[in-house]
Amino acid sequence: MDLARFWDSHDLTDFEDELEPVEEEVFQRRMLVRLSLDAKEAEAVERLAESQGLSPGELIVKWVRERVQG
């Protein structure tokens, strides 16, 4: 909350003399992918995700990364 209060009373232009240009990408670009599963598949993903302490979306991202990097 301190950070929010700080930016409520300050502006980035207050620090223009301290800013530095950056060459590398600051934000990673992401693409939203829509996925359609039948009810049984969706339930299976939910169960597997819950058993690993993940959301279904987090589990699917984990699977994709394993396959892409593997």
C-alpha cells in the first residue's frame, strides 16, 4: 500500500532526470490461446491440476512449456 500511496502523490515526470533508456525488451509478450475440451477432459485436467496445487490453466501452461522446451 505504501507504493500505491507514493504514486498517488507523485508522477513519473517528477523523476525524468533519473530515467535511463533501455535497449532490451522490458515486458514479455504473451498470446492468449483459447482451448476447447469436452466435459470429461476438462474434469480430468481440473483433478490433475488440483492434485498438484495448480489451477487448470497453470497446469496446461506447464505442459506446453515442457513439450516446447523438451
